[in-house]
Amino acid sequence: MRASTLLQLAPWGFLLQGVSAVAVQGAQELGPAHEKRDVPAKCNADNCARAAVRGMQPERLASCQAFMQCTVTPVTVTVLETKTQTLVAATQTNRATVTNVVTVTRTADLFHKRAVDPEGTPVTNCPTEVPTFASACSGTVRYSSACACGGYTRVYTTIEADTTTITSTATETPPKVIVEVTSTVRTTATDVVQPPAYTQVPYPNYRFNLVIATGTYKGRKAAGGSNSQAAGWLWWATTSTGAYVEFAGDLIKENSYDYVRQRIGPSGGDMILPFTSSSPDFGLIRFTAVSNDGGATIYVRAVGTNPSFNQVQVCAPEPSRGGPWMWLGSGIRAGCYETQLQVVRI
């Protein structure tokens, strides 16, 4: 046979007739992500092999190379993700009278991931369409075998597996915090001491001032004022020191002039020294000397023309009366307050 009609393919170990002699190169070097499988131990010099690599045409060799590329799809990886949530501890407070607040710090959420062993079989996808120029090959097995004999091995490329994440929540409840609170309650007992009761004492036999003992005008004297009223001298709460009073039985006379009287009204009246003592518009005021310390401090109580007129009062100034003035009545008059009159010897 002529050399021009013989082709010996070194990797195959047999001769193909009717084609030019061409040196066939082995498969290209592949990266680490690929897997190569060995060339078959026996290659057949048939029409399928001749069609697959006829004349070592580049396009037919490229088709072989592409046909021998397979993709491996691994099984989906399932990741179990656990979220741990720690609740705030419940607080039980045992208390007597005081509440003690306990603060429990909330633990931050923690995540734990765990990969589950995959179940199933990886899926391998290889080309299945045989080129039309290799119609002499009865199917993919014959065509791939012919390409393998031409130096192209199967290359399996494994792609990255899909990942499915399953998330679950685990709740941790810490034990109840019990707080024992002990409170000390201090009780103050107050004994209310009632002052001694007032009792009647003998009338003083000396001259004295009647001093207002309580309220806004405390310390002022009850005394008549000159020309204070057209009908007489109205009793004022005054700071003057010129007047004095003294007892005459159960009556009180001012400056040895006349007795203190009351203007007669439906609920009481002014305390006054009238210019006309016989006027029916005025009535005498009766006084009683009382004390609650055995006579060391003496006060006077007054009863007017009606037994119910027994509240001695100091009243705020009014246009018709000028300064603070004295009133004796059965009830507290508007703008007035009840007081005691203390005997202060002069």
C-alpha cells in the first residue's frame, strides 16, 4: 500500500484506508475543575470513526471536543438554620409594703447553622445530538467512542450545588426570678394632749387692756375710737395705748366713762360705746372671766342682747367703719373671724 493512502492513528493502534496521513494530537490539558476519562482500549476503523474525524478537519474535531463535555449537577445542599431566642425572665416579687424592681437583661438572638447530608444522586448531563456529518454513527455511544479514539476524552464539569436553607426558631425561657423584699414600716404614734378646760374665775379688780389673742390682728387692743360713729365710739382693733377698761360686776366700763354695749341686730351687732346709753338701739354686753391655767392667764367671754350672740369677732375694714372693728354675733360674719380677748393688766 502507498503511504499516501494509509493513516495510522497512534492513539488507536490501527490503520484507516482512503484518507491522508495526519498526526492526531491528544486531548487538551484541562483545569482542576474537570474530570477526564481514559481513551477506549480498542478503536474500530469503521465508517462512524471515519465520519467523526474525516481528514482531521478542525470543525469535526471541534464537534468531538464539544460533544465530550458533560455537566454534573450535584444534589441540592440543605442547611438547617436554628435561631435561638432567649425570653426575659419572669419576675415574682414577694413584698410586704415596698416593690423592688428587678431588671433582667435580654440575651441577644443567636443563630446556628448545620448542613444536612445530601440525599439523592447527582445528575449528569452530556450532549445527545450527533452531528449530521456523523450519520454513520448509530447513536451517541458510537459517536462518543469514535471521538474518544480521536483523542477526545469525556470531561465532566461539576457545577456548584444549590443550597436550601430551612430556618427554625428555638425559644429559651429562663427560670423565674423570685425577689424577696423586706420592708420596715415605722409607725409614729401621736398622743393628742387636750388643754385643760376653761373655768370661770373671779373678775379682776384692776385696770387692764383687752388684747386680741389670735388671728390677723393678734396683739392689738379692743377699744373705742373717738367720733368713729355718729352714734358713739365703735370698738376697734387698735394699737393705741391710751384706753383702759375695768370690770364693774359682769359689765366692762371703758376709761370710767360708760359700759360697753352692742348695737341690736337680727344676728348680732357692733361692740360700741354709744353717746346715748339709754337709746333702745343698744343693749348691754355681759362678760365672764375664764382661765385654763388657774387664773394665771385670764380671758373674757361675752354674751350680747341675745344669748346666742356670744362669738366675739374681728372684722376687716369697711367703707362705713374704717379700720378693723369688733363684732358680737351668733355666727361668723363675712370678712370677720372669731377670737379671744385676753386680760392684760396695766
